[in-house]
Amino acid sequence: MSYMLLKMIHVSSVVISYSLFFLRGIWLIQDSHHLQQRWVKILPHVFDTVLLTSAIALAILIQQDPMNHAWLTAKVIGLLVYIFLGMIAIRFGKTRKIRIAAWLAAQCVFIYIVLVAVNKSPWLNLV
């Protein structure tokens, strides 16, 4: 598979996966019944699987090793934090307030991951 096609699949799955997470967060805030629909519980996992698979394939294709490239290590750690916060927000938060706080924190982590990916640097140069 070509690099450009694989990158397109990866970036598209990022957009779709994040959009679904964002939508579920909005529904969480609204206390919507939509969160209980079957497709809402299944579809995000499908896109997350495509996202992770394409990320691993890209890393292999361009020979990027997280142990040797700090920006990739930062993305992996950021992803783990994002997943953890997402689990609290969508499933395991004990109160609505905790779930919303975790969802908001996950938004910040997502932005960090995107900035790391774009800049190929784990450090945010905001100045």
C-alpha cells in the first residue's frame, strides 16, 4: 500500500474517530438517550481499530520506532492518556461532573497529539 493512501486512511480515521467521540461527549453533556443506541457503542470501535492499524502500518512503512523518535513516543503516550480519559468520560466516570471533566481533558490531549503529529516534536513551542 502506498504511503499517501495509508496516510489518507489514517488521517480520515482520526477525523471520524474524534468526531464520534466529540458527538458522544455532547450527548453526555445533554444527557441524551442517543448514547444508548447500538451503533453508538459499536461504530467508534471500528474506526478506532482502523486508526490504530493504520498508525502501526505507517510507523512500519516509514521505519519510525517510538523508542528512537521522541515525537512518536509522545503521540503513543498521548494516545494512552486520551484513551484513559475517554474511558472515564464515556463509561467509567462515577458522576456526570467527572465524566464531563474527563471529556474536556481528553479534548486537550487530542489537540496535543495533533500538534505533535504536525510538528514532529513532543514540545509545544507556543511562544
